[in-house]
Amino acid sequence: MKKVVITFGLISGVLIFCFVFVVVGLCENGILSWDRSELAGYTSMVIALSLIFFGIKSYRDNYGNGRVTFWKGVQIGLLISLIASVFYFAGGEAYIAVNPGFTDRFFEKYTQNYTEKMKAEGKSQEEIDKTVKEMRDMVKMMENPFLRFAIFVMEILPVGIIITFISAAILRRKEVLPAAAG
């Protein structure tokens, strides 16, 4: 199991690490709109975390004699998700490191975009000011690397958990995508 988890976790992790650079870079350079950036981010997570399915299948076919229990599949998927989560955080940290001032620019653009939406929705200036203050407080909290790590993990791990449960449920049935005879 260890080999499968490490192999598929690393592949998934490298993919999500690269996707961080692509999505954030496109967004920061104005190629990808702020409205589409969240969709692109979660789509990239789903693509990278699809390796959970293939990891569970690999374990079933190569080590489980064509069978894997639901809970063994969950165990494999969660471990792959954890590895990918660490790479997701590392990708964010690396992007910040090679793009000095990114965090300030990001939160400034994000705040501007969000307040424009609030104004368009007819929110009062008092509500807008309160929201801007909350955003600035969050930026200060993000200076703590442990809290930043927790936030990154809370973004990606639920996606991994969902994919894990779906994959484990599907692949526990040996008739689904059986191993090639040979």
C-alpha cells in the first residue's frame, strides 16, 4: 500500500503544485478573471486528485487480487489526499516566494473585486467597510504559517475526501474496471 500511496500521492502533488502556478499566474496577469479563478482552482484540484481513483484501482489490481474493501480504498485515498495537500501548500508558498509582494497585490485586487460586487448588490457603505476590515484582519492572520497551512488544507482536503469516498465506493466492486488478464 505504501508504494501506491507514495507514487500516486507524489504524482497528484506535483500536478497540484504546477496548477497553483498556472491558475494563480493567469489570474494575477489578468488572463483569468477573478470570477473564474475559483472555478479554475477547484477544477485543477479535481484533476490532480483524480489520481486517488487510479491509486485505489492500482492497489486493487496489483496488491488486492482484484479486490479492495471500501475502507481500504478510503485509507489509500485519504493518504494520497494528504500528500497532495502538502504539495498544494508548498505550491502556494513557492509562488509567494518567487513573486514578492504577491500576497498584498492579491488581497488588494480581491478586496476591490469583492467590494465592487457588494456595491452592485446595493450593500451599504457600512457593510462594505465592515467586510473590508474583516478581509484585512484575515490577511494579518495569514502571516502565521501554521494558520496558512491549515487554510490551504481546508481548501483542498474536502475535495480529496469526496473523491476518495466516490472512488472507494465504485472500486470495491471487482466488476468495475477489472484488471487486464494476462
